Amino acid sequence: MTINCIGRLIDLATPKVMGILNVTPNSFFDGGKYRPGPSGESEILSQVEKMLLDGATFIDIGGYSSKPNADFVSEEEELDRIVPVVRSILKHYPEAVLSIDTFRSAVAEACIKNGAAMINDISAGMLDEKMMEVVAKFNVPYIMMHMRGTPQTMQNMINYDDIVKEMLFYFSERIHKARSLGINDLIIDPGFGFAKNLEQNYEVFQKLELFEMLELPLLVGVSRKSMITKSLDISSAEALNGTTVLNTIALTKGAKIVRVHDVKEAMESVTLFNKINL
């Protein structure tokens, strides 16, 4: 189970860690910590270096917060935030494998042209009909997440008869669309916290093994999310231990990539998981 990241084959037979780098002022955990532009470049590069040294295979860069009810960001502003960061990182760390967290095809194309290796789309192409065409054009891996609506409306769209069955149907349709355009490397993300309430998040998590029928790598992103903080009555700053617990369980349920704020701790989970399973 390999993916081709600009000529570099990455084997997902052993799980990998994706480090989160938000260059936004309003992300739910680290908003404003890493600022695009000359004044924030050193902090961004320092964090990237730390994540790489801690064992991250991928760095996922986002310029548009997708937390519930997040403020709208124009395409121009997203580009201004994210493209210079991609250039800066690859100038200093040319071997870094950069994933771009965006649902806009123009942002995806600009970042790929500047060296990004993967696209992580919260909407699986539903918010920009040209997204899959861009991914196919450049033949980069494509992470497709399950979501309904937009970040501004998704929490009002949580009515399901059978959430996992409906998610499997959603992914089947999205996979068919991607394959029809010639996209080779696909990864699926159940989208914890996106158009799902607390109980639905845990129902999906409990049934993660069912997504194996799609025969694609599974990415799980629960890092410091509300499904942890609400369950434990803690803040996101206190949610590292809960994150580690769920990441470890996700690995036992087939996750091939865990997307996290805290790479070192996630790598420890992966290392110990591998000791038992390899």
C-alpha cells in the first residue's frame, strides 16, 4: 500500500504521522501561533523542523480554519497565507512532504506548482467541482474527507438514518468520481467533528474497521478535538493524553495515517503499535 508523492514512494503498510501546521489566526487549538509572513517565518520553520525531527512523514498546511462556524476566508487571502509558507518550507527543508489542507482547486494548483506533494480536501471535491481535475492533472495523492455542507453550516446537517452506511455510500461515489478522472492515490478521512455530533463521532470511531471494505488507506484526525474535550470536560490544551489514547485505538482499527498537533507522542504510539503488530 504505497502512495506516490512527487516521485517519492511512501509505504503505508506501516502507519505514518502527519503533523498539522495551521497558518490561520483562528484555528481551534493553535490559531495565531504560526503567522505567515516575514515576522512569523522563524516560528513556522522551527515548528516544521521539530515535527520532522520527531518523525512526521507529512506536514499538513492549512490556511483556512475549518472549525465549526469558522469565519469565511477569501481565496486570495488563503493563497496569500499558504503559498509563501510552502515556498519557505521547501527552501529550507526540500525533502519535506507537504500536504495542503484546502477545498479550493486554485489554492491546490498554486501549492502543487510550488512543490506541495498532496492535497487534503475536507469536502472531497464537493465544494469545488474543479478540485479533482486539478489533482488528476498533477497526479498527486488526494485525501477525501467526509463532510456535509460547509464549515459554517455543517453542524446543522447531522441527521442520519445510518451514519456509517451513508458515509460508505458517500465515499463510494467520491471514489468512483476520482477514479473516473484518473486519480491513482486516494486516502479516506471519516471527518471526525465535521457534520457529526459527539455520539455520532464515537459511533463512527467504534466502527472504523468497516471502512476497510473501501480498500483504501484510512486517515484519522482527532487531535485535541471536541470529541475528546467534551467527553473529559477539559480544554484542548489538556487533551494530549486523550488524543494519544484515541490515536492508539485508531491504529488498532486500521488507521494508516494519524493527523496530529503533537508528532512526538503520536510517533511513540506508532512505534509501540509496530512492536506488537510487525
